[in-house]
Amino acid sequence: MTATAPASDTSVPLMAAGGERGGVRTMVRYALRTHRWAFAAVAFIGFVGPYSTGASYAKLAATAAARASFGRQTTALGPQLAYLVPLPLRPDTVAGYLWWKGLTWMPLVVAVWGLAAATGLIRNEEERGLMETWLATPFSRVRLLLSRVGAFAIAVLGAVVITAIGTAAGIAAGKATVTFPALVEQGVSVLGMALACLGIGLAAAQLASTRRSALALGGVVMLALYALDALARVNPGLDGWAAISPFHLADLTTAVVPGGHFAGAATLALYGIAVVLIALSALGFQRRDLLASLLRRRTGEARVVRSASTVPLLRIPVLRSLWQQRIGLAGWVIGSVAGAAFIVSIARGTGKLLKSAGGFKNYVAAAGTSSAATAVVTSVWLSIAAVIVAAYAITQTSHWASEDAGGRLEMEIAQPIARWRVVAERAVALVVAAVVMAAVGSVVTAAIAPSQGVHLDTGGLVTATALLALLALTFGAVGALVISRLPRVAVPVLAVVAVAGFYIPLFAPLFTWPSWVLNLSLFHLYGAPLTTGVYWTGLWVMLAIVVLGFGGATAAMRVREVGS
Amino acid sequence: MADAIRTEGLTKDYGESRGLFDLGLEVGAGEIFGYLGPNGAGKTTTIRLLMDMIRPSGGRAEVFGVDCQSHPVEVKRLVGYLPGEMPQWGGLRGRDVVAYVGGLRGHIDPGRVSGLAERLDLDLGRRYREYSSGNKRKLGLLLAFMHPSRLLVLDEPTSGLDPLMQQEFYRLVEEARGEGTTVFLSSHVLSEVERVCERVGILRRGRLVQVARLDELHHLRYHRLEADFVGEVPVDAVRALPGVEQVTVEDHHLSCAVRGGFGPLLQVLGKGQVLNLVTHEPTLEEVFLAYFRDEQEKAPVAPGAAS
């Protein structure tokens, strides 16, 4: 071959299928494959959320009078939750209520997906060495990045279509209709939101030097934009500033609500943000070194280190695992504290509304207390805390699976330690971390609650905290058992367990499922220990899962082949 | 005194003739034993069986008389191990990895760690993901050598090391032997094994085909020689030389295999007008092909007879 040979002469498998177009198709197919689990999760949430909301609305507000009353109560409740979701619109209609409860979460869901995809696809591929392989083919960086964007857009579009179907089905279940154009307009807005957040993630991925730091940087930016939107809802003076937040721009489209509208300019702005950020990211990606930040500075001569770390925690079982994830764990604890502080701080106001609104009186009664504020803290906060510790357990399972696949397990058991100790240490580290997260959240709750007129039983709070640790351990036990046989599917399996566990208690009363079905939900097994006391059946079932899960994982670890 | 390594009928059958079959091997205490074979021959499978990472389909393995499958923890107390592929330590710094693995083992000598880091020219202050592949290998060597062990099991230890570091590694191995440590190292490079080992075992397609002292392996050794001539190639004179085989001539280009010294061949080549002369060491697979061409009738060594 001569130096002047055209690029097309250098045949490589990636390009051979059909020239550059074939290469793009291959890249898009590869990227689509990486989105399959996220697509399944978002599509599931997108369908089930709106549908269950519509179906439950039909049961809760069956008559015109009931709908009017329900609408008034929801409108009154709306400002209390304005930090989380937009104010309700026409909640006296199934479509209005469905939009408020089932669809206003979608921008947040696709934002997380966009951020994870942007940092995961580009940075993760760099860290795994895949990017070098892709770029060794006659495939430009810009084209590669655009193929990733295209695959993400296709995956989100699929999820949006399924969400639209769920929305139409939910509204139909509530004996109402929605027009096709309204569904399209709502979907276009969600797609724009997803692409804008992908752009934010891609930009962060160019500025950071690792996947984790890109995720952290993008997460902070996203959180700030979300907070800006939330603050603007309760402080109209910030409305102008909120225009830079994609969350605010997405909230403006309310096409499926009767009398709602499609915010064309806001949606156009979402796509504009996406185009600008993706273009800047492509430029940055072209200019920077692989595995480096665009802003990388030359550093001076660092002192060469020839000795082992003197951090004593690295030598102590359990603590050595926790020390290595100290920054991530701190993030989880801060999230737990922020959640507790927020829920408790709105408890009194929300409680008053619940008490004054006839339709919500049963909700307070079901919480087993005469104080509506206490009901908010005990029910809402503990439900959120349960989701937080479950999510933490899932991330730990993912961590264990990657340790096994990445060769760390081989290196660990090459040392003179019994294999069962690996499983035991993982379980104990999970419990310790969950206890820390739950306990700090509970301490903050107990500290702030009196200022809201909420008086909590200390013993009950301790029990609820301990059960949160047991819940985390239960998720961990399922994860440990699955990764001992099928490590690649452990996280998807746990995600299904978590999502199913979240929705079963919502669906069970709607479809009058038998009580044993409820016990399939780990969140139901956790119960509501601060209000109705310990759910003993749940406690025993969780303990049995822990024993069987970690027992099975230990037995499997003794015989499993490592690194083969 | 028990052998450092002893296997009897050790088998790991992955199906489709892949794996390790009926391995009978004895490695004496204090010996440096090279385990040679081309890619996929079963070297890493043997090492993982010794380290109890995978379970045998049949047979048994012992390290200093301790059964590898029933008492793996006792075995690992005796062994320093370098895996074929380094684990992903991510954002941990080298010094953290050393402290972590040292913590799993119980105790490490800080002086020994510093000495090894100095000799291997390894900066333990950098994050693992920032290490080059050579530095990752150095860290693996440091982890294997940082504690006193009776046996070092090293899977392709010099892979990714530059020539200077390879020399340093050979010195470390010599010193380990001086301290009475047995070294079992796998490689697919014949010259490397020749450099440090006393005995070698040769593995091919999952079967041990030969175990011998190094001086007994000289019949395996050959070089390929390629020469371009301006005029006629003295092909008949070349073919007549003892130790020169596989002679081919194409136009003015000569290619042949040479066993033993080059002296007689160079004298013959000097009679012609040589334009270009290149020699190179054959790959292990080429050595084996040549060996098996010569020894077609010879069957693989019987189990238990390969010591």
C-alpha cells in the first residue's frame, strides 16, 4: 500500500459492511445495545406510572363530585410539593392528575438517563480501552460521538412512545380521552429534555478526566438546574433565571392536560441547548487527549512515592471496603440527610392540608396517628429512605460484580483468606453503610421534627432505622446470590425486584390482588414500623432471604471458578 | 522434603479438546522452573488450578505437600502470586493497593516494599488507572515479591516490561532462589526461560510434552536465517552443511533454519556476494512445529514420567 492510498482501501471489519454508512450503522447498533437495560427500565416506568395513576384515579374519584373534591384537595396540596414537581393543573380531570403525578417525573427520569449515558458511553469506553479500538478504525471522533447521540435519541424515542401509550391507556382507564397531537407534543418535549441532558453530560465528560468525576460534575450541574426550577416554582422572582433550566423548559409543556398547551419556544430551546452542547462536546472531544480532561494543565514534578499507604483502615476487614468508597458513601449520606430534612421541613404544612382535605383523612388515619404532620414524616420519609437504602444496595451489588469481573476477586483470594470471608465482609460492609445512612437520616429527622410539631417515638425510630439496614441487606442477599451464578444480570434482576416491589403495593388494591402478592414486595415487607409497628411476617421473610441469599452466595463462592 | 509442586493426572476439561489433560509434574524445592507453551496451551489453567481459582475435572495438585483444593488457604500462605492479567484497581493509588493486599495477607515489611518499588522504579503515589501496562505489571511483581514466600507462581511475568526491567526481574528471581524460594514461571518466550530457568516443562494443546533440563533442550533451539545475494546463491554448499535445514531459494533470496553455531554457514555464505542478512528467533509455535516434524513418531510423555 502506498502512502497516498485512499482511506477506503484500508478495509476493516467495521467499515467493510457497507463503507462509512455501514460503519455508522454498526456503531449505532453497538450503542443501542448498551442502552437496552436503561430503555427497558424507563419504558416500564413510562408505561406503568401513567397507567396506574389513571387507573387509580378512576377508583378514587368515580363521580363528578368526587373528582371536583379530589381536584380541590390536590390543588391545595400542590404548593407543599412544589419543590419536587410543578403545581397541579386541572387535577379534577384524569388527564390533569395523570400529568401531575405520572408525567412530571419523566424529565427527571430521562435527565438521569441522559447523564448516565453521556458519561458512561464516552468515558467508560475510554477507561475500558474500547475507545482506542473504535478510533483505530477509519472513524472520526465527531462521527463516533454523533453515532452515540443518535443511538440515545432512538432509545429515548422508543421509551417516549411507550410512555405515550401508557398515558393514553391511563387516561382511557379514567374514562377520558387524549388527542394524538397532544401525546406527540408531550413526547417531543420529553425527547428534547433527554437530549439537552445528554448534552450536559457530554460537556461534563469533556471537562472531567474520569467517568466518575464526569458523573459528579454533570450531577452537580443537573442538581443545580433542578433546584433552580424548584425554587422558581415557589419564588416567581426567579422565573427569568429558571429559563436556563431544562427542567423548567420541560415543565412548561402541558399538552395532555385539558386546556394545557405545547410550549413551542421552550421546546425549541431544549433542542437548541442540546445542539449547542453536543456540538461543543464534539469540538472538545476532537481537541482533547483520550483519558484526559480538555482543561488538563501541566503539573509540576510530583514527589515519587515508594512506600505503602499508612492509612490503617486499609488493613482492617470491612473498614477497608468502606474506606475505598468513602466519597461515594458520603454522597449517599448527604442525600439521605437532605431527603430527611426536606420531608420533615414540609411536614407541618402538608399535614395541615391533609387534615383539612376530606379525601386525605383516610391517609392520615392509615398512618396510625392523629397528627397529620407525624403521618407525613413516618410514611413519606421512611418510604423514601427505604428506596434510598435499596438503591445503595443495588450499587453495591454492581460494585461486587465488577470486582469479580475485573480480577480483584482473583487477587483477593490469591491471599491466604478463606473464600467465605469475601462474602461475609461484603455483607457486613453493606450493613454498616446502610446503618450509617439510615441512622444519620433518622438523627436529622429526630432533630428537626420538634420544630414542625412532630413528636416521634425514639424506640420506634431506632427500630425503623434497624429495619432499613435489614432491607438493604435483603437486597444485597438477592444480589450476592445472583452474582455468584450470573454476575452480568445481577443489577438488572435487582432493579426489577426494586421496581416491582415499588409498584406491587400500588397495584394490589387497584386490582384487588391477594395479600400474599403484597409480600412479594420487599418494600411491603419492610412495612411502616413507625406507624403500625414491626411487620413481623415481613421481618421473618426478610431474615429468611438474607440467610438463604448470603448462605447460597457463600456456598457458591466456595465452589465457583474465578477468572476462568 | 516434599516437592514444591506436585500434580498427578491433573485435568481441567473445558470440552472441545480445550483445557489441561492428565498433567503429571514435579517441581523440586528451590528450583526455578519454566513453564513453556504457546498461547492457549494450558499454562494459565495450570496456574489457576494450583491457586485454587478453578476446580479440576480430575487429578490433584499439591504445593509443599499441601493439597491445593482441600487446603487452599494454607497453600496461599506459602505462595507469592502474579496473575496473567492484572486486576482493575480503578482510582486506587499504587500505595493503597499495596496496603490493601498487604492487609489481606496480614503483614508486610515496609522496607521490602520500598526496596522493590525503588528497584522496579515504580511510583506508588499514582492512581492505578494512570499506570501504563508496564507499570501495572511492575505493581503486580511488587505484590508477588513483597512478602516472604516459599513458592513464587508467576504467570508471564515479563509481559509488558521493558528490557531494563526484565533484567531487574531476572535479578529478583535469582535473589529469590538464593533465599531458597522456588519459582514457577510461565512464558511463551523460549529465550526468557533459557535466561533464568534450570528446568522447563513444555505444554502443547493442554498436554505436557516434555520436561527437561535446559541443556537437554538444545536440540529444540534453532534460528531462521534470510539472506539476499547479488549473484548466485551457493545453495548446494549450504544444503551440505550439518545443522542447516529447510533450505529454500527464491530468485536471489535464501531462507534456512540453523541449529547450533553460525560459523560454518557464514563461511559458505561469504563465498557469495551477500547484500542483506537477517536472523531471527522463531516463535515457540514454530519451534514446536519443527520439533514435531522431527519427532512425529514420538508420543507425549506418559503421566508421572515427566519429572
